[in-house]
Amino acid sequence: MSWLLALKAILMREALRFLGQKGRLVSALVRPLVWLFVFAAGFRAALGLSITPPYQTYITYEIYIVPGLVGMILLFNGMQSSLSLVYDREMGSMRLLLTAPLPRWWLLFCRLVAAALISVLQAYAFLVVAALYGIRFPPLGYVAALPAILLAAMMLAALGLFLSSMIRQLENFAGVMNFVIFPMFFLSSALYPLWKMAEASPRLRDLCQANPFTHAVELIRFALYGKGNLLALAVTAGAMLVFGALAVWGYDPARGLASRKA
Amino acid sequence: MNRILTALLLVALPLPVAAGEIWVTNEKDDSISVIDVDTLEVVRTIPTGERPRGITFSSDHSRAYICASDSDTVQVMDPATGEILHDLPSGEDPEQFVLAPDDRHLWIANENDAVTTVVDVESRKVVGQIDVGIEPEGMAVSPDGKIVITTSETTNMAHWIDTATNTIFANTLVDARPRYAEFTKGGAELWVSSEIGGTVTVFDVATQAETHKIRFAIPGVNDDLIQAVGIQFTPDGKTAFVALGPANHIAVVNAETYEVEDYILVGRRVWHMTFSPDGSQLFTTNGVSGDVTVIDVASRQPVKSIKVGRFPWGAATRP
């Protein structure tokens, strides 16, 4: 019972925090929309020369990039929740949370769910705007995409959680930006399909293939067309478990990195 | 009682019949790819003469006629077996042709000879040759069979031929390089596409006067690439689809207002089109990308692109 209470409390807190920051939803939407309206518009006719699953026919670049931009929202949100965790720890509220008489992994899991749900909300808000712009998916795809987006969001939030256990100070967040967000986003199938990467260099393609973010994007891409992608599902779920375990380890006062801080 | 009625209704409902086939000529592969409309997959590949382009069926679909351009002949095929039954004398380099509604006279454009040849498919003899402009290509016949049109690519004209006398009774100028002509369903209008001009010219058949000029513009696509070729009207005659060649798009034109309503992305260098037997799907031949894009006519959305042979060109429907 107290477990659920903790879940509810953490969800409420994150929801209130999200609602309190009115600019956050807007800014979370502006970033992918700029990419869609400005970046993708310039490449409208650039793609469409090769058909790769899940696509069955030629598509414009704007259609290709949408699942990648959904991934971008989840990625930035995962990192943002990591930022707010570091903030919480500096302010002391994290310590208060972690002293609750519940297993630490459960408390961290609750934070994870809260962060992921806010990500999902933003991802769907973006999909609605994209649909109004004329980029639509099969109606069933929007339903099928929900578990895929949720899983991808959990995976990226788990990564954020793990990173937050390693970051000592708020100022170091710029480092996260440079060394995590950018490589993860650009070295993935979010902006270009892997066959296009392979044209540039097979090694680049291999790097992208090894990036769990690529698989999160592909999972969402396939789901939006009502299709499954077992490899993407396995990698995304596996990465979530690994990052989650690392986060639990990182927050363990006996062994983790958090202990060295004090 | 209700349950019994429902059961009866279910039994009485006709089983879905085979939805037919789409036949596509592959210019570089010297073959025909046959696509099953139900599964949207290539089910047969049939060898033909050299460089097959124009393809059409007799009205009872018991014969397929294929322009084998580099073999300088029109081949007659049994569609059931894929066997070539015989060749028809066609004149040199036949590219497009049209079968008259009498099912007997085949009107063939001979690109290199500047003539249109009339062949009787029963006696297998040439029964007429009409001098037309340079590089004739597009062929159309009016629904009543009284008028045949030849468009000449270099002279930039549509030649109006009276089929009773086999003589040209009118010549009308169109934009550069007309490659395709099509009568509207009732036969009141003639639409001629111009590849270099990138336009479709609409004529009133009764007066042979130009009534409309349709132009195309696709955001992000250079005007030079917009090269209008194949034209197809929906069975209700209200909508026209125009293939725009290297622009890789099909234009959707309202045939009543002549307004371009939509552009649909297909494969590279789209040539010609044909409808599924029920008219719900449109199949486009994409020459450079070597595939056929299937378009859902109602939603105007591309559904799938099917790999066929190299340089698919002509398309015809077999129910």
C-alpha cells in the first residue's frame, strides 16, 4: 500500500512541477517543430529513393523524420529529468525522498515512471501538431505507438537517472549535453536512415547500429505503422534494464558513486 | 430468428472474386511483370520482344497486344499462357497504339517513320498508313471510334484522324513534346499532355478548339522536372490523374474545374498508369526506380511500391 502511495506522491509531484513550468511544454514542442518545419522542409525531396521497412512506398523527408523527432523529445526529457534530479539532490529533497522506508529501486522506478509519462504526453502533443501540419500515420499506429513511446521514454529516463547519479554539480549538465545528447541524437537513425549512413561510411553505420537510441527510434517508427520490430524492442528493453540497474547501483550509498560525494 | 437471418446473409454474400491483374511492360528487361491486385505482388514474369512499351488488351481480354519497339513489331499474346501467338506488321519502331472500339483495328504510332499505321488484327494486314508529324507517339481513340488522335513529339501537334476515310481533318498545336492523349469518358473533350512544356491541353472535340491549359507546380521540385506524360480518368470521369515523369509525382486534377487538387509522391520517372478492375486503386509505372506504386484512389495516398523489372513503361489491367 505504501508502495503505491509513494508512486502516487512522486507522480503528483512531477505532474505539479510540470504544470508549474508552463514554458516547458511549449519549449519541448518548439525544438522538434523547428526541426520539422525548417530543417525537414529543406530536404523535402532529398529522400524517397530507397524503400526500407516499415515503409512500403516512397515518403518525403518530413514523414521520415517524425519518429526521430519523437525520440528527440524523449531524449531531451530524459536528460531534463536527470537535470532536475541533480537539482533535487543539491536542494536536499532527493535525500528526503531516498530516506523513505521503501526499497530504493522502487523510489527510483517511481521517478522513472513519472519522467516517462511526462515525455509520452509531450510526444503525443507533438504528433498532434504534426498531424495538423499534414503528416499523419494510420489511426491504429497512434495506439500501437503508445507502448513503444513509453518504453523508449523509460529507457531514456533510466539513462538520465543513471547520469544524475554521476553528476556532482548542476553546472556539469552542459557536459551531458555535449557528450550524451548530441552524439546519441546525431549518431542514430533519427535524421537519416542507416543505409544513408552506410553510404558515407560503414563504420558510421555500425556506430549508429550500436546506439540504443537508434533502436528506440526504430521501435517507435515501426509501431507508428502498426508493425513490430523485435530487435529494436529487445535492445530498447535491454538498455532500459541496464541503465536502470546502473542507476540503482549509482544511488546505492554503500557502493555507488553517490557515496563518494559526501 | 435474427441469428438465422444473419447466418443466411453471411452464406448468401458473394465470396470475394479474384480481383485481377496488372500487366506492366519492362522496357529494358524485354518482359512483362504481372501483379496480382489482391496480394500486390508480382506473380508472373513473361518474356516479350525487344523493348516492350505500349500494352493493351482486346475488349474480352482474350488477347494482349504489346508494342515491341526494337523488334519493330506488335506481338499478340494469349494472356492465360503468356505464349506469343503471332506478330502483327506494325511499321518501324511502334511505341504506342490504341485498339479501336470495334476490337479489330489497331492504330499504331511509328516513331521513326512519321506515320500512323492501321492494322487489321484479324487479317493481320496493314490496311492504312497516314502521314503525320515528326516522331508520332501518343495515340487515342474517341469512345464512338470515329476519331483517332496521333500526337507528334517534334511537330508538337495533335493530329485528328477521321477513321471513316483515314485522313487527317484537323491539326492542333500543343506545348512541346506531346507524348500522350486521352479522350474524356463521354468523348466530349480531348486531353493532351506535353512532356517538355509540362502542361496538359484540353480540347473541345466538336470544334477542336483549345479550351483549357492545365499547369503544374510542386513545392520543392524544379519546374524542368515536371514533365507530363500519362493521363487516366477515374471511371466516373470526375478526376484525372496525370503522371509527371521525373518530378516523381502524380497530379490529381479535378476534371470539371481543371484545378490541380493534389500531388502524390511515387517512384522515379513515372510514365503511365492503369486502374484496378474495381477502380479503387491506381498503378503507376516508375521507369528509373523500376517499380510500380499503388495509389488508393479514394484517399489519394500511395500504399505500396512493388519492385518489377528494369524500366517499367506501359500498364494495362486484366480483370
